[in-house]
Amino acid sequence: MNEAVFKRLEYDKLKDKMIGYTVSPAGRLLAERHVPSTNPKQIRAWLNETEEAAALLASGASVPLSAMDGIDPFLALLGKGRIYTETELDQLLAWLVSIGQMKRYMNNKRMIAPTIAAYADSMNDCPNLRQELERCIRYGRLTDQASPDLGTIRRHLIVIEDRIHKKLEASLSKYKSALQDPIISKRRGRSVISVKREHRKLVPGTVWDESASGQTLFIEPIDVAELQQEWQEWSAEEERERTIILSRLSDVAEQYKYELLQNREAMASFDFMLARGKLSLSYDGQPVTLSEEPVIKLVEARHPLLGGHAEPINVELGIGWKQLIITGPNTGGKTVALKTIGLLALLVQSGLLVPASPQSRFGVFRHIMADVGDGQSLEQSLSTFSSHIAVLKEMLRSADERTIILLDELAAGTDPGEGIALSIAVLEELLKRGALTGATTHFNEIKKFASRTRGCMNARMAFDSETLRPLYRLEIGEAGESHAFAIARRFGLPEHVMQRAEKLAEGRVEIRLDESADEEGHDEETTIVERHALPKQAEQPDVTNNSKEKSSAPVYATGDAVWIYPLKRAGIVFQPADERGEVIVQVQGKKMSFNRKRIKPYISKEKLYPGADYDMDIVFDTKENRKKRKLMGRKYVEGLTIETKPDVTGE
């Protein structure tokens, strides 16, 4: 399980939602680090916590979670001799109050959430520290009760400030004619009055500042200077006493370092558990059974990102069969069904409730691997098919009975014949290893493989053939159709195009490349040859080996067109059957060997080619070799040779 799988199955989107439900930095960090587990005990513990958290939230009560503002930096500096500010100590006090509220809340909820409530027993609201902070700090400022000396100093300051204010009010009247404005203000910590520059000599005292224009001077009158000095001295005394008190409170907080760190861990855990509960409730998640066996049974399961309107599906893997081949039309929900299987398994192993009936069962898997989407990688210069092969390689390296493999659009991205063969070989290997496999496909050959292979089962996405609309309902035991023609007609493709496509699909026409025109130097052109439809008989050849069959076996001549059962397409006989019954047939420019039981007569060469003396080299040889042969027939050319490489391959 890795980030690529999380993204393909959209697990990362749900994880982001869970992270968004946390309220504290420490809880968010736990959510960000959370990944699915392969430990059954851990998974059961997580599931139990999430179920209780969801029950708490569903009860309607407001959980007193703390956002722990400023707590992480505070705890990071514990033990380093720092003297904390009033603001930092005030945040600590608020947090300790929330710790006490959480303990009381959880104690009252033991009937609903006994496991989670027990976690609150480890929390300590540090009553001695809390009471001392409550006595010394209020609204982020030291109280007068923080120490006797601080109270005395502040009373002196109040008296002096009152005397200064009265003196300045008297100065406002005394120097009224020289003032710019009749107000008292502060400049550089000193009480001053504003005087017009031209009347500076009328007001004796110290200039502490001037206006931006320079027309106003801010003067401390000489008759308050002595009081101002006294105030400065008491203010410095207050600062010294403040430092002493904050140092003492910081030392007290240091003594509770262990309890405070434990409180943060507990509160972060509550935050994370409740975030899991919030996420589970957001898609109506339910508790399910965790099985010791590597099985999956989804009952009324929905994709959590599609909401309550999604059609629920029922799926089994590992109980009656190991592989499920899902077929049906495009946009019919095949990929969603695959993602639902993998995503819900990831959610369960992450300790989350899932949108499915409680009758659902999940085993614990070491690997959940998915190849969903085209997977094309521009960064790695991988084509769609190459990227699929890279994922398949990793799957085959890891697959075992504790692995879920999800494959979307088997045989896509390459030649259908080779893709189908490769897909079936992969399915056989996965079945041999016991991996639970879900796959989607449009190809009949893979559907037939599923129908005749023990341990493999077909399923289809239901489709309303009258309205031509998908029903998004998964039906086990039946193979579905693509309904491509019906859907294309519904979207308005021209009828003559549709009729032509149906003829091609039914095998009533063959597209053949007429290369004879090239001998005259013209461009190659496509010739359409109408033919009779194939008789509707079993597509698998009769492999019985009796004397009657031998005596009635058809004789093939070079140039005859034959139908190849394994490839479900036509080819041209290159070399008739040898003593073992092997016939070499050219298919798409390749020479392939088939036993005569695997082919049947299609169109004789007399109907395909004009005249008995038709040059078959046009069909079997390359254009370059034909030109060389034609030139050598006219004259000797030194160094000119024709090389024919054997390229016959078995079926």
C-alpha cells in the first residue's frame, strides 16, 4: 500500500477530509501520519474507538475539545529555562481548564463510550498549577494579587498618575494661548501637551517629540517633570517584580512537564478519534465485522464520495470465488465498483466505519493494489500500456492470499489479441497465488475464461435496454454486454454508420488491403470484400480426435482464407498442413502456426484473387523484395540479394 494506490482509490481525498475535521495542531499531525494497518489488534482497537466517537457525536452533545492554541510551542520550551509571558501562561491556564472539562465530560459518557472515557483517566488538569495561574493571571495580565509587592507598586503608580494628570490639566489652562490642541497625550512614555512652535518659550519644559509638519511641539511642562521621574522609577520597579512573578510561575509549570506532555498526547488522541468519527458520520458509516480469513463481503455498500444517492452494491471475494470479472457498458459503474471494494478495505484497515450494512465482512490484507485509470506517465515517458505493465509487475511480485488486486479494463492499451492472452495469463497466475482479484473488461474471451474457470466468477453492471441507461447495480453470476451500438444510436450517430459497424462486428464484411495496385506505382488502397456471415456455432473448436474427423479434415491450399478460432479473425494460408496437421497462416503480416483443428475454411483463393496465375508474392512478400525480384527478372544487378527471415510463431 502506497501513495499511488491511495490516489487511485481516492483514499487520499477522504484522508484530507479527516484531517480537516481536527481542531488542534497535534491532532492534525496524528491524522496526517495515519495510514492503514495490517495488524488485526490495532485495527480492532481503532474501529472500536471510531465507533464510540461516532456514538458520542451522534448523541448531540458538544464535546469540549481544545484547539490547544500556543500549547505546542509552550511545551517545546519546557525544561529550557524560559520565562514565559503573561499571554503564554494565560493560554496554559485556558488549556488546563479545558482538560478539566474534558475529564468531567468523558466521565459522564462512560455508558456510551467506555473505552474512550477510560483514556481521559490519564489526563491531569494539574489543580495546584491551575489555581496559582488563576490567582496570578487574568485576561493575559498579572493581577495585583500575584504578589504583595506588585500590589503596593501599582497603588503608588496609580497615585502618581493621578497627580500628573491633575498637574497637566492645570497646565492646559495656564498655557491655553500657546496650545495647538487642549489635550494630554503620551510621547516616549511621558505625558505631554501640544504647543505651537512659535509659542515654545511660553511653556518651560522638555520637548519629547514634534509633529510631522514641525509646527507642533509635544512638551512635558517643567512642573510635572519631577512627578514623571517618580513614575518612571515605580514603573521600573513594577517590571522587576513582574519578571520575578513570571519566573516563579514558569518554574511551577516546569514541575508539571510530564503531566502536561501526557495531557497533550491524550487531547490530540481525542481530537483524532473524533475526527475519524466525524468522517464516518459524514457518509453514514457503519461498524462491520473484521474476519480472520482473507475475505471480503460487501452488503449494501456505497462509495463514500458519491453520497446517499449512490446505488448500493453487494460483492463477495474469497468466499465462493477468488476472482470477480465485472462487465457492462461504459459509464455503467464498473470502475466505481472496483474502487468501492478497494477503498472500503483501506478504510476498514484505517479504523474507519464504512458506508455498508453491518453484515459486511473484511479480512486484513498485507497488500491492496490497484490499476485504475490510464496511468499514463509523462514524467517517466510511459505509455498507457507500459504503465499498466509496470503496475502488473509490482502486483505479481507481491501477490499472495493476503492481497487484493484491482484491475480496470483488462487488455486495454495494446493489440486486443495479445492483450487478452496476457490478461488471462495474469489472471491464472493470480488465481494460483490465491490473491483476491476484481477486474473489469469488455472482452468476451475474458468473460468466457471466468465462466469456465474454477475460483472465478462473472458479474455485470445492470443496464436498462429500453431506456439505454445504466442502473449501477452489480449482478453476480452473469456476464454483461457493452451495449456500444445501442448507446451510440442513443447519442445520435448516423444510421448508415451504425449499420456498417454492425456488419463489421457480425463478420459479414472483411477489410483487405489490395497491394496489387502498388505494382503499377499507385498508392495502396483498401478494398472491401463482402462475404457471407459466419455460421453461428461454438467458437471453441471441437478438439475430439477420432478417425471420422481425420477423414473429413479439409485440405487447405496456399492463398485460401481461413477462420482462426483462437484469434476470432481471418488469415491467409501461407503453407498447407504438414504431416502433423500444422498449417502456417499469415495474420496481419505475421506468419503463425495453427493446428488444422483450430481453423476452418473461410473463403477459397479462387474467390479472393483474380485468375489462377495470381502472384501470391503480393500477399506474402514485402514490397521491397517484390521490387528486387522484378528487377532481377529483367537484368543482372551486382550485389542485389533477397533475404527471407523465418518469422513463424506458434499460436
